[in-house]
Amino acid sequence: MSTLLFAWGNPSRGDDALGPALLERIAAAQPGHPEWGEVDLLTDFQLQPEHALDLEGRERVLFVDASVSCVPPYAFDRLQPARDVGYTTHAMQPEALLAVFRQVTGRAPPPAWLLTIRGQAFELGEPLGTAAAEHLASATGFVEALLSGEWQRFG
């Protein structure tokens, strides 16, 4: 069984690129960390109901997104399945994706957490901001610690 890191965001919209940027950093570091075990990385522009199938066979899932409302540099929260009436618009929250997994498979979804990284500017065509880059560095260190065995603290 593997760990799935699933980030979403638009790399063309400034700090909205935080999630995909974190996965790029983890991918670059991954070859030097065999202790992480099997870690799969997935990015998209938004969560969609079809992504429920990506949760199949996972030991755990870490969702990663940018946020203007979380505390800096990041927030880390355990997730529980929750129905979201808005998911039919093809945009959804990770809790709703967990609920879709349960509905489709009839099984409990894998344990899941959400890492939100503080961003400030999400304008089209803008690069990642200075503060966001600092938050990204902190979040990357946190995820590397999780992958090295710190999951038990948050189980």
C-alpha cells in the first residue's frame, strides 16, 4: 500500500501554485529517501468526483492546497468524509471526495489529512510570492518529516 500526496491548484495563478510546487519539491527529494516507502504524487487543477478512484489501495492520503485563510505558514488537519452538495459542479472539497469513495466502494476511505499552505496573491500570470515561497519551504520540511515516519503523531 502506498501513500498518496494529492495537490491541486493553478500554477499560472501566483500562490495558487503552492500545492503543485510542494509536490515538485517532494518529487525532487524522493530518490534520496528510500525510508519514505512508496509515495505516489498526483496534481490537478481541482478535485473532481473521478479522483475517488485514486484513493483505492492507499495506506493514507495527504491533500495539499493553497489558502488565503489558514494560519501562516500552513495548517494540517485530519479529514473525515462529508457529503458536499456542490460536488456535482465538478469542483469539490477533499472531505466530499472521501465521501464519494465510501459511496462508490462501500468501504471506509483511507486515513486522510489536508495541508493548506498560506498564500496571499492568486492573480493570473503572477509568480509565487516571497511570503508564499517561505511558507512552501516550511510546509515541504513538514511533509518530509511526515514521510520519514512522523504520521503516528497525527494518527
